[in-house]
Amino acid sequence: MDSFTTPLLAGTATGALLLIAALGLALTFGQMGVINMAHGEFLMAGAYTAFVTQQIVTNADISIVVALPAAFVVAGLLGLLLEVTVITWMYRRPLDTLLVTVGVGLVLQQLAKDIFGAQGDPVRTPTWLDGNIDVFGYHWPYRQMFTIVLAVMALIALAALLKYSAFGRQIRATVQNRDLAETVGIRTRAVDRITFFIGSGLAGIGGVAVSLISGTNPRLGTTYIISAFLVVVAGGLGQLKGTVIAAFAVGIATSFFADWTSASMAQVATFALVVVFLQLRPQGLFVVRSRGLA
Amino acid sequence: MKSLVRTFGPLVAIAVLAVLLLVVAPAVLSPFRLNNLGKYCCWAIAAVGIGLAWGRGGMLVMGQGVFFGIGGYAMAMHLKLEAAGPEGIPDFMLLYGDGTMPGWWEPFRSGAFTLFAIIALPAVAAAILGYAIFKRRVKGAYFAILTQALAVVFATLLIATIQETGGFNGLNQFTFFFGYNLYDPVNKKMVYSIAAGLLIGCLVLVWQLYRSRFGELLIATRDAEERVRFLGHDPANVKLAAFVVAAVMASIGGAMFAPIAGIISPSDVDATASIFLIAGVALGGRALLLGPALGALAVGYGRSTLSESFPDQWTYFLGALFIAVILLFPAGLASAVGRAARLVVRPKEATP
Amino acid sequence: MKIDHPSPDDLGQDYLEIRGLTVDFDGFKAVDGVDLTLLQGRVHFLIGPNGAGKTTLVDAATGLVPATGLARYRNQDLLSMRSHKIVRAGVGRTFQTATVFEELSVLQNLDIAGGVHRSPFALLRARRGVPSYVAEALETVGLADLRDRPAGVLAHGQKQWLEIGMLLVQDARVMLLDEPVAGMSAEEREETGALLQRIGEERTIVVIEHDMDFVREFADVVTVMHAGKVLMEGSVTEIQASPEVQEVYLGRTVEGTSHA
């Protein structure tokens, strides 16, 4: 029983982490077409925010509650800064946003190294997350459950924002037809910026969740960015449903592969899985327009 | 006359570079500097391939470290076996393992097989991967992300298999290169010359590819892939050919890197290393003939120099380089120079 | 490569036959059981209001959208072939927005279109001089003076001619042209029409068009499509006299929107 429950539950938690990381990408990549490779570093910034908050608010029980909104704002502001200074020039060159943000990611990593040191720092778990619950013989840590709760909350908030709020409609209008959106009075530049802020902020929240599980580390972002992108790609753009399914599928699959083989073989197997999946379902990855082929 | 210059001008430029690398450099540089230049040449060989795939073919290959690694490890395995002697096994296997050698190492005792593998392995790997990706019309950012994922996976795999590949430490301490003692400065110079010569060879090869009809077809595929379909070509095949050639070039670069650097390890082939290879190409000008190679030589030099004097600042520099080049000179420095030159020249033309 | 002139025996045998062609977009039949026989040596026009299924019909015949029914040319079933194979079988097309390779010269654009007939090995060699079939196409479409210009700087009309030239070079026996004169000046239209008649003598030319003046002047046969079906087929005079066609164009014309 254990060889089934353990990977399933641990994998669900991994999937939840991936989901938070991927939700932000689903916004910035899926909606805006910006390929932000520094998104992983925003995750890292969130983790360090949790660490710094704990230095100020030493009570770990409270600091985590402060850290969540703080990380959202810190990562969000980093994203906003990136949008205003760099991305804004490159909306017509999606592949180039990828390269520029690779550069931004490198700089942020080195900054973290210089400020906090190359070694990671631990983030203390609040007492109310310290412990576990026995599920069919697996001692499921509360921290992992917390990740899942966090991911679900982020998902619901984002979905509600996109679907029901006026701002959500503005985002969708801007994505579908920028010129038309402008003519009906939507300030599309402002929409871009706020979208990017929210997308990046979500990475900050993900960073707090990561810090509870593995502490902080300058290279933390690189661990998650590729998997998060694979999740968005496999899930298909423009809809959160696919992202959710893909995140949990990748998380759980990796967990099972790791249980059967090793952590690194699991990575290989998951990659192979995604490639095979793209073979079977490349729909949505390409558009053939026949009236104009430019 | 004008068309002669256009056709053979690039060849002259390659010849100048050949003289600089093969005649001037060995005469004026210290053995240490020359060896460093050898490393840059290896990166430049991979960069030439990236220029072909990305600059001309529009495929942003973010995982060339994998192919660099295939060539590098294939060569390194042979050198390890050569150092271990006819029946011997590599030292690290005694250290970390139970002293038995995995069967797939055995063929690499043969130098001929190793050379064959350096070409064939990346070609087959790139062909399979490329076929799967291009036939399903996965392209653009998706392609870039998939290739980078490949680099991450590759490095993870290497680190995890310490008994078979030396793990995080990689493979090092080579003593012989196909019978030549690597501690002998004369032989080191020879290895350098081989690397520089291969770089020149790759440049001549892409020169011919760029002026051939295949080169035109590749640009056409880059700029309007769907349109190429209605010329009766399957664009997947065009891209596949360029991708395979780029992979083989990366592999050759890696194969020469191992004896010159004296080591090949996961950090030479992972995602960051792959990005580093792209940096030079972006700097030099991705679509130009000499741009990628010169850019890679420059970035390689910058890396050595900067990390000697400011070990921590190098990463900032590399990051800033990406941001500045892509933001300001997306076609590379060479094209920026060209544009500036035209600005200077044009006023003169205006007054007849 | 050769541009072969058909012997008298071949004439009339090279035709594109379409039977019961249907394209179903999730329940919406963009093309609904169309029968057409497109004979060689005629300039055939396909007209109809927006959303009538004209472009989709051409898409189906060139492998861009899946379809059921039959589209046969020289005993080859086009519906089961992939786009580049259809081109190799001799059926070429253009698009509403002219798509040429902007960074390549006019000459290179034409030359690349002749690549269908080259072996992979020949692809690795550089072009020497101007192949005769390319020179011929340059003359035919009237771009000989501009052959070394990058295609990106050509005027809109010239780009359409370049595309037609590319079809000539790839030796397309059937040419499916999607609104080739849209956005052209009156003068350019005249030239294009003359060009189509000239090259149509030994080919099957199918033109999707909206401009009735142009249709009147150059059409041999006109097929009117409406709501995915063929409404009627005939000469320009017959079409114009038909009350049905008038109703489609003047009455409840704009049904559905363009889907492409």
C-alpha cells in the first residue's frame, strides 16, 4: 500500500508546487506570449522573502502569514520592473524575450548569491505545520498539505479573477484583440503591467511554499522553471484546466518514477513522457492559417 | 567583380582567421594562453552549428550542451581507457564503484570507434529527437524549452551516475591523446591546432551550405515555414538536416574540449553551459557566417579574463550581455558595426 | 527540370475532379458536398459571398484542412496526401496575402520554387547562373528587371506576380489562386488578367475572386458557391442572368463569417 500512497501523496504536493509556478506562467506566457525564463528566479525571490521575513518576525507561526503577501508583492514588483524596463520593447519578438529573461535570471541568481551567500538558508516551519497525518501508513507532512491548499487557493483566486472580474475581461479582451480593446477604452499597457505583476506575484507565493519544503537557495529557480514550462506547454495555452491537469500529472508521475527508480531517472522519464505526449497531442501548439501564411 | 567579392570575400575572411589561429597564435601566445584559446575554439565550433540552426534555421537550440557532452564524454572515455592501459579500467570506477566497468565503455577502447561515435551518436540522437519534434510541427518557444529541458535532464543523469560517468566530477586526468603524451607541450600545441583546424573546417562547410540552395531553403523555412510546404518541400526535413549538422558540430567541439581542458564534467554540458554557448552566437550575430565563431571566441576570452580577475562578476557580465545584445543589437554586434558604417558612408554617396 | 508542353493527346485529360467534397468544422459544414470538374485550358472562377466556402475548398484540395469526399488529379487522391506531396503532384496554390520570402531576392524566390525537382545532393551546390525555366518565368510575369531585388521591397501587385511565377517554376499544372488581384490598381488587374489567360492555355487555372468586373472580363467558366454548396455553374452571362445568384448577392447575402 505504501508504495502507492506515498508517491501519490508526495507527488500531489509536488504537482501543487508546479501548479503555483505554472499558474504565473500561464498568465505571462499563455495570455501575453512572453517567455519569462526569470520566472524561476521570482520563485527564488519569494523563498528569500520568506527567509527575510523570518529574520524580522521571529515567530515562525506568524512570519509565514506575513511572508505570503510580502512575497507576492516582492516578486510582483520584480516582474513589473522587468516588464517596464525590458519586456515592453519586445512584445513582437517572443523568442527574444526568452533570451533576455535568461540574462535577467542569471543576474538575479548572482545577486542572491552575493547577498545571501552561495549556500542555502533554512526556513523554519511554523508549529502549526509541524507534524503529519497518517494516511494508509504514509506520514503525510502538514507542509505538503499546506502546499496543496495554497495551490488550490491561488488557482481559485486566479480563475475567479479571469472569469468574473472586470479586469479579467479586460485581460481577455486585450489578448484577443489589442487594437479593438484599445478602441473601447481599455488601457492595454496598464493591463499588460498588472497581468505581469500578478503572474510574477504568483511565483512569489510558490517560492514561500518551496522554502518550507527545501529552504532557500540561489539556484532554486532553475530547479522549477523547466518543469513549470513543460507543464504549461503540455497543458495547452489559454486555459487553466490543462495547466492544472498537467501539473498534477507531472508531479505524480515524477513521484512514482522516483519511487521505482531514482530521482534523476524520474526526471528523464518525465521528460520522455512529455515529448511522447506532445507527439500524440500537439493540438494547440501550432496554428495553420490559410488566408495568410506569413 | 562585385559578385566575386560577395562570393569569395567570406572565404578570404575565413583564411585570415585561419592564419591568425594556426600561424600567429601558436607563435606569440604562451602555452597556457594557447590552451585557453583552444577551449574557445571548441566553443566556437559548437557556436558555428548554433548559427546554422538558430541564425539561419530559426531553431533556438538551447540544449546544445547535450551534444557537446556526447562528443566530450565519448572522447573522454577513450582517453580514460587509454590512460588506464590495455586491460585497465578508469581510476574513478575503483574509487566509487566495485571495480567493474560497464559493458558500454568497452568499445571506446578503440580510437576508430570513438571517432565514429563522436559523429554518429549526436547525429542519431538529433535525428530521432528532431524527427519527433519537427514532424509534429513543434517550434518556436516550445522547441527552445524542450531542448533546454533535454540539457537539464542530461546533466542530472550524468551527476546521478557517478560509477559510470564520474558523476559531478566528470572525467579528467587524461595522459594520452591517441598515443601522444598530453604532458608534452609540443603535443598540446598539436591538439590545439587540430581544434583550430576543425573550427576552420566547420566554417568552410557552413560557407558552402549558406551559399547553396539548401542555405536559401533554410532561410525560406525560417521566415515562412508554411509557405515552403507549398513549394513541395517538407520543412521538417530541411530543419532536421540543419539540426543534425549543428548537433554533430557541437559534438566535435566537445570532443576536442576534453583533451584541451583536461576535463569534461556536467557543468560543461548542462543548461547553463548551453546558454553560455548561445551568448557568443547572439553577440557575434546569429545569422552571419563568422559572427557565431567570433562571438564565441570573444565570450570565451571574456569569461577567462573576467573570472580570473573578478570571479563573481562574470555571471553579472554574462547576464548583462544577454540583456544588452538582445535588447539593442538583436542581429549581433557585427551587424551593429555594419549599420554604423553605412550611416557614415551614406552621406558621401548622397553627394555625387 | 523541364517545362513540358502537353501533346494534343494529353489535352483535356489533365483535369481536377472534385466529387462530394465536404469539410466539417465541428458540425459546421464549411464545404458541403461540392462537385466540380476543372478542365485544362480554361480560366475558372470561383465566386460567392464571404463564408461561402471558397477558400476552404481550396484548403481541402491542398491538404490544409481534412475533408471527406474525392479530389482527384491524374489518378492521385489529393485528400489523402500531405501538402508538399500535393504540390509535387502538380497542384499549386497562392494565398490571399502574398507570401514571398522577403529576405531572398526575386531570383532566389523563383529558384527555390524549382527545388521540387532537385535531388538532395543538388541542393548542396550553389546556384550558377539563371536556370532557363527561371528566366522564362521571370519574363512571363514581367519581373525580369527586378530579379536581384529583395522580394520584401516589391509592390503588392508584384508580389502576387512573383507568387504566380513561383507556381510556373514549380511547374504547377493546376493553379489555385486565392484573390490574386485584391488590392491591385486597375492597371495591375488588367496585366494580371492577361497573364492568367496567357498561362491558362496549357494549365488549369482556378481563381477565387470578388471583383465582378474582373470576373466579367477574364472568366471562361464561373462557379458560384453559397453556404458551402455549389449554387450554379456557367458562363458569366448565364450567371448574371440567374435570379438565384442575384438573390444571394443582393438579398440575404452575408450569412456567416469568414472562418479562415
